[in-house]
Amino acid sequence: MLEEGGQVVQETRLWNPQLGITETMRKKEEEHDYRYFPEPDLVPLVLTEDFVNRCRDELPELPDAKRERFMKQYGLPSYDSEVLCSSKELADYYEQAVFEYNNPKAIANWVMVELLGRLNKENRDITQSPVKPNQVAKLVELIDKGVISGKIGKQVFDIMYTEGGDPEKIVEERGLVQITDTSEIEKFVDEVIAECPEEVQKYLKGKTKVIGYLVGQVMKKTRGKANPQLVNKLLREKLEKMRG
């Protein structure tokens, strides 16, 4: 009321259930009309400024301040900040992962989509997560370095969640390292071009969106291990040469 420029008057109000609002029942002119009197069993409580300041300094970081800091410090959008700060334990988990590897947005995506998605389905909270913050951090680092693709990353995450284990060891032991050797990928690209003449003709006639299908076929042949950017590049180069 004050913010809207109104004036607070002393009155007793009642609830109108039909309209869903409160209404004036009777006005009070002075405080004594309320029959206020001191409670004899409650002694006066005087808080010194030093005590108040000390309490304020000892307070943990509160949710609103934490959300603001996450947006400023980690460059996260408001929605991400809201989700990650929904509990202290989740916020701590996220910050520990970012401390291990500095890619705040990518880590936020993995925590919110993959990890929380699985935990919510099983009605578990972050304190019960079988995947540790440092494992999420290492997984994001492996993707960033091109050791594995994002698609393979989901497979690795699934193994970490269900069986446990270090992401690097999982990738190494299961042969999930991304193929980045141009000559090796080129063989699969040639196979797909030979096996998909209709799609190739569509591309050559200007329907370049079909490149997505061809990339998918190469990725299928390599079981998702090929570097998708490199696959896309090689396919376009070969198709453009065919176009003449």
C-alpha cells in the first residue's frame, strides 16, 4: 500500500471469501483502542548494534544473493541460477564441479539435464547422487578436448550413474575415444556417399539440408565415435567437388 502511494490506517479488517479480499470492518482512532498492554512474563529485549552486525556477518550466503552471484560469476542465465540454487546442497555440488573444471555453462547443463533428470525420476536428491562433482567436471573436460563427442558423453554418463567409475577409465577401457583421424573418417564418408545416391543427388541439386542425414549415417557407422564437425566438413568438401 505504501509503495503505491496509499496510507496505512488503523483498522480491523475482515475476509470476504466470495471476493477473495480483505475489507474494512471497523476503524481505530488510537493505539489504546486496541487495548494493548505489556506482557508481564516477557522481559524487554534490547539488541545492540554490535550484536546485530555480528549475527549478520555470521549468516551464510542467502539464496537471493547466491542466485545473483551465480549469474555474475559464472555467466549463467536466470533460469539456470534459479535451478542450481534451489538447495544449498545442489549449489555446493555445482560449485565443486566448476572448481574442478572451469566451464560453468556446460557443467550446469549436465547437472540440470542429465543428472537432475535421472535423480528426479528416481525420487532422489543431489545428496544421493552416484555421480560425484569431479566426475561431471572430468566428463565435460573430455568433451571439450575432443576426446569424446557429446553423444558418447551421454553413454559415459550413463555408465558412471549405473555402475560408477572414472570417466577417463571408462572411455579408455571401452574404446570410446573419438575418431579424429581424417583418413579413417574419410573411408566412412566415402562409404556413405556410395550407399546414399538419392540423398547425394538431392544435395547436388541444392537441397543442402540433406547433409544432416548423411552426417548421421557416418556417425552410425562409427558408432558415434567420429568427430561430427570433421564429418560435416569432409562430407561438404567431397560433395562440393562432385558438384563441380
